[in-house]
Amino acid sequence: MTKASSQDASRAKSPSLESPLATALSQLRRAIDQLKLSENDWNTLSTPRRILEVAVPLRRDDGRVEMYKGYRVQYSTTRGPSKGGVRFHQDIDLDETVALAMLMTWKCALTNLPYGGAKGGVAVNPKTLSLAENERLTRRYTSEILPIIGPERDIPAPDVGTDERNMAWMMDTYSVNAGFSVPGVVTGKPIVLGGSLGRTSATGDGVAISVREALKLKGIDPKGATVAIQGFGKVGYWAALALEEMGLKVVAVSDVSGGVTGFKSVTDLQKYAKENGTLSNAPGTDGLTNTELLHLGVDVLVPAALSDAITEATASGIKAKIVVEGANAPTTPSGDAIMNDNGVIVVPDILANSGGVIVSYFEWVQDKQNYFWSAEEVKTNLSTILMRAITEVADKAKDEKLTWREAANMIGVARVAQAHRLRGLYP
Ligand code: NAD
């Protein structure tokens, strides 16, 4: 059932050009070379440790039975249990899930959380499911991956297409099988089930802190600075709110249907999107395409939707001075190279969106101790950990004349490599 083999490694090493996995592997290769690590390190770090692919049967409300592909990839468990989101999206596949699990590994190491990295999901469009179908699919997926998850093994969390409701069903399915309540098996749960205050907004809050700090380092006053955000989900919406609170001006946001500009209130916009399932035609707004949004003349651009938004085709039109990656892997290597040539500062995903896993860590700690923190404590501790990582990355980038992405990857990868060396190779 579970397999950690050279076959998986070779699958991971021959992805198509510029796929999220190709991007992640090329970034790892660069970090290994810059750190002057050995080929043994490359072999160890470029191989996902455990991959589980499952068939997830779903009985639709009308009685039809459909089969969906599900995945859970535990990329690394060297520094602690693996940790990472569960995505429900029709386009996910194993390669992308491996790539995202790899990014989680460097992200947890960069922020010094005692975790490895994981990712999972089901290749389904959740918008096609009724609430009851979504619950049955979530429970069956949980039950299929149940042997390899747990508070000491691998702790899932929400990602694209899932939310705290899915986490409640996952927690319940795991707990019913265990025979007792196990809140620490997932994070991003509702507060009454052992969730943490501040988790819902944490990724967006972290993105906003990253925007503020990058602007300050570039000598731009955050007050009044302009931002465009691609993606208006859990990350994009909360980032927009936090940025407005900091005094920045969010001038455009988008979802899969396209973008809007000219709105007065992000909160009203979200209310409209919730009621109508789309941002399109929101009253009092002007429409624009997702590409037009990427090319707006703003101070900061925040891609907060899916992978591969900033590519060879879209990067050269970017006018923002700073790009803060709310999404995972939104930039391809050629997109990255073009932005670097054009002097755009890119705050990489593993730093900019780490607020989510930082507060997930707090949630797990609170569940382990059965002792819950105030919203203020969560906020303060999030800021402390994230600011430490931002400072470390910014200093290293400046001292060694690196991009922020190179600096962040080098710090994360070096920590995992060091942990491997210290643990040694069994037997
Ligand atoms: P979500 O499902 O809540 O929202 C996704 C948003 O992206 C929606 O507004 C959707 O309409 C939009 N979108 C989808 N396809 C698009 C397209 N082709 N063009 C433009 N917009 C599109 O997901 P989320 O949790 O906000 O995650 C967004 C990104 O942030 C993902 O890359 C995810 O891995 C990453 N991330 C999420 C978290 C978290 O805590 N949720 C943490 C770290 C990183």
C-alpha cells in the first residue's frame, strides 16, 4: 500500500518541463549546488519518502457510484511528523502533490517548525458535489489514508477546495476509528473542536506581514501603497483584509472567473462572492481578466490562487516592484528569471505563505497540551516566528547577493540536510 522506492524517485525526477515538480526540483538542485552539498544529499533530498495513491469511491445523491483518485505524499519526516494541506481540485495529480509536499518540507524547516512536509488531495471539483457528497468523499478519503496519518505521523490541513468543515469530518472519521477524540490529527479545525484562534486568517496575515516588510526594505511606505491580489479564497481574502488594516490600498482582486477593480470594500466583495459563487459582475466594480490583473501598475502583486500563474508568457508584463507569493509555486523558473532581470523583488512562497503552517503548529501544540491560547498570543507568536524567518532570508540575500527565493531555499534545505546527517543512515 505505501511505497517509498526508487521507482517513485524516478517518477519524481522526470517531470515535464516547467511543471510544478520540475520547478521544485530545479530550485532544490540550485540550493544543493549553492550550499555545496553532495550528490548523496541530492539523492536523499530529491526523493519523496512515502507515497500513497488511493481510489476514493463516492455514492452520488442519485445513487451513481463514481471513483476519484486520492493522494497523500509524505515527502519528509526527518525533522518531525509530516505536515501539509489536503486539496480538492480536478487538476491535481501525483507529480504536483509531490512538488507541494517538497515545498512544505523546506517551508517547515525555514520557519524552524518541528515538522517534515506532506501534501494530499482528491482529483475532484468540489463545486460539483452536494454537501452530503462532499462529506462522504472527505470521510472515505480520510479512511483510505488513515493508516499513515495521525498526530505523531502526518497532520493534514485545509488547502485549495477544502476548509474547516472538511477538517471536522476528517477529525471525526479518524476519532471514530480510534475510539476516542483525536483533535491533533488535523489542523484548521473549527474552534469548538480544538481549532486555534487566528488560524483562519493566518496565511493571509502572514502574507500581509511579508508585504509590509518587503515594502519597508525597498524604502516604500506601506501606507497608501497599492496591491493587486490574484485569488480571492482563504489566502487572498484574508490577505486583502489584513493589508487594508495596515493602510495599503487593495485595488484589484480576482477569482477563477476573472478580476474586479473599483470596489470600495473587500468585505462587501466577499459577501457578494459568497452569495453568488463568483466575483463576476459584483455591483460597483469594473471587470478585468486575470492577466490584466497581473500586469496592473501597482506596488505589490500577490498571486494567491494556483501554480504557474507567473510564467514566461506573463512575467515580462509585470509592473509591480514586489511580488509576494501567497500561492504555492505560482512562478515558473522562466517567469522567475524574467522578474529577476527586471529587478522585481520576489518574496517566495515558502516564506510568504508560511503563516498558515505556523499557526497550524500552534493549533497542534494547543491540542497536545489541551490548553488554548488567546487570539493575541497567537498573533504575537506568529509575528515573532515569521519576522525571524523574514529577517534571516533578507539578511542572507543581502550579504550573499542572492534572490530571496535562493536564500529561503538554502536555509530550509540546509536544515533538512543537517538533520539527515545528524540522524545518520539506518541501518
Ligand atoms: P481556496 O480554494 O480557498 O481559494 C482559491 C482561489 O483561487 C479562489 O478564489 C479561486 O476562484 C481562485 N482561482 C482558482 N483558479 C484560478 C485561476 N486559474 N485564476 C485565478 N484565480 C483562480 O484556496 P486557498 O486556500 O486560498 O489557497 C490558494 C493558494 O495558497 C494555493 O496555492 C494554496 O496551496 C496556497 N496556500 C494555502 C494555505 C492555506 O492555509 N489555505 C496556506 C499556504 C499556501
